[in-house]
Amino acid sequence: MIIKYLGHSCFQLTESTGTTIVCDPYSSEVGFSMPEVRADAVTISHHHFDHDNLKAVKGNPIVLDKESSFDLPGVEINAIKSFHDGVRGKRRGENIIFKFRMDGIDVCHLGDLGEACSPELIELLLPVDVLLIPVGGNYTIDAATAKDYVERIMPNVVIPMHYRTRELKIDVDKPDEFLRLFDEEMIEESESCELELSRSDLGEGTRIIVLRRA
């Protein structure tokens, strides 16, 4: 499978036979534009301009934005309800976490998760091989809470998202706050926007891979 980082919280996931999913497409109001992409399905963690720009995705995709289970050729999708804040949604509402199983790999996109780590939620999420996690705080979990999720889920690969970049107009922290909580040897800053993975690439321990925006 191939994971391509399109910026902010948006990823394009491509299964080996070609089935393609785009997660949380954003509008140019964030400060930069989505690259042109096509998909068989689009997942929306919540309906806000930086996560639900369906017009940016070509191909007449299926739209998934509710708690459910769904199958596409070669891909199993499970949507899990969570909260966008630490007060059970009273401030910002609900957030949908999406889990994908493709090419034997379990990928979890946490969306704009805002609630603290709990045993109940972790049980729903496991197992996770690749964790796509917000780390910028303010509107989502912050760096320390993100570290807590990583330590409890123990994925093989962690890819940070929803953090401050030079062009971003949303008030969140840089990824540095999150990265400095881990040993340097765990962190890889990639020159690419893509990561190709198979089961044999997962190995032991956790790698944190910072992808460039496409």
C-alpha cells in the first residue's frame, strides 16, 4: 500500500490493486490548496472547512462520514465515534475515527480527535500498524496527549498531521512539540510525500515518520 500526505490532515491511501481512499480533504482557506486527486471513497472525520472539501476529490467517490462499517475491493473500513474535545463533544461535537485494513496493514486516521486517551477507546482502535495522528493541539489533542496515544496503541509507524506549517492559517502548534517527546533515533524526516509499506516493512518498535506535503 501507498500512503501519500496531501497536507494538514489529508492523506491518500492506495491499496495494491488500485483502490484509493482520501481522508479529510481541505479547502484553500487553510492557506494552501489541495492537489488534484481521485478516489473511490472519501472519509470525513467531521464537517469543517479544513476536513470536508469534497469538491477537491474527483472520481465520484463514496462519502463516509458516520459511524459504520464498509467494504471496498481489497479494503475494509470501520468508522468509530469519538469526540472533538475533552468534554464529550459539548464544545466541538463528535469526531469520526477511521480504520482501514488494506494489504494486511491496519491504518488508523484519528481525524480531529480531542478527547483524552481511555482504555475503552483504545480497545476499539486496536490493532493499529500505522497511526495518523493530530499533534498540533488547540482544536485537537496536544503533543503530550498524542504521545500517550502512541504509547498505548504501540503502532509500528506514526505519521503526525494537523500541525503548524509556514503557510497554514490555523492556530495550532508545530510538530516539534510532539517530536521532542521521543528519542531521536525513532524519528525520520522524509524528503518524500509518500510512504510505501508492506507487512514485511513493519518490523518491531515504533517509527515516527514526518512526511512532506505533496
